[in-house]
Amino acid sequence: LGRRPGSAGAPMPATARIAPRTPGEPEAELSLLLSEIGKLSGVTRRLANRDELRAALADLVKAEDVKKATLWTTPDLVDWGVAVSLEALGVEIVPANADTREVAACERGVTGVDAALPETGTLQLLSSPERPRVVSLLPRVHLAIFTPAVLRADLHQAFADAKDAGYSVFVTGPSRTSDIELTLTLGVHGPKSLYAWVMIEP
């Protein structure tokens, strides 16, 4: 590169600077987010209330043959009664801080969302003791439940919100990889299925 120790780096060219994204109306942003998640093989759903959430959980337990689940113990998930609803459906709840092999044996991991980026269908999850990142990484099915309040215009806002967090995960669709022949496979390095549900009226 022709640089010497201690020399200053070249200035960033003006063409490399991208202005912050201007968000649209909240409903348009939410529709864009769910559309982008769908394009990435994710399954989205709008839920109006807790009754619809319970019905959706029952549908998902049946569709994915869920026997064990692990989930965050955040206020929203507790208030929505996610664990209680799953137990009522006969699903065994594995603590999120259990041994990683036990967490990996769960068919479903349930998390909240800290920021959602409509332009790319990306969900940001901040890690903490009550929200371990393994919940979104190890189970076969990742279910993320959130409200429209987590919508963010772009990464500038997402990183600003996460500046005091020790760790965060960005989820853009299910885990995917391809071999040398470009054959796409889901679920090799993480969840095979992503479900993203938005609670319109929490």
C-alpha cells in the first residue's frame, strides 16, 4: 500500500459515504420489513392480541413438531405469557442458561428483538444474562416476537442503541450456506427456520 509505520491512512473518498436512510411511514416500514424477511425464507405473521399469539404458538408447535423450547426471560415475553402458553401445549421449557447441549436439543428458541431494519429484513438481538445468544443460534427453529417500536431506519440507529451492549447478533433470515456448486442449504450453521411475529397491540 506504500504506507510507512506511523503514516496517516488515506481519507475516505466522498463516493464511499452513504447518507443515513430516511424512514417511511411506520406501516410502510413494517410492511417492508416483513416483506424482506419473507424473501429470505422467513415466515412472518401479524398478531393483534394475546389470543392470536396463543393460537399462533399452537399452530407452530404442530407445524414444527416442537417438544422442547427455550426462551428469553425478558419482560415482554413474560407479559405475553409465551412460556405459559407453550407449557399448556405440552412443550417442555428448557432454561436459556442450561447446558448448551440441552439448549441445542430444543426444537424452538424464542427471543424478542431489540432493533429491526426494514431495508434488509434484519433483526438485531442484544445479549445479556436473561437473553443469551444461544437461544437464537442453537435450536432448529428461531421464533422472534417483537412490536413495531423496534423499527429502526438503518444501522446508524441500531449501533447507537447498542453502544453499551456487550454483544449483539444480527439475524437476516435462517442460517444458510452453499457448497462449491452453489447449492443452497438452510440450517447448517444455525436455525433452519425463522419465524418473525409482530405484536401490533402488545
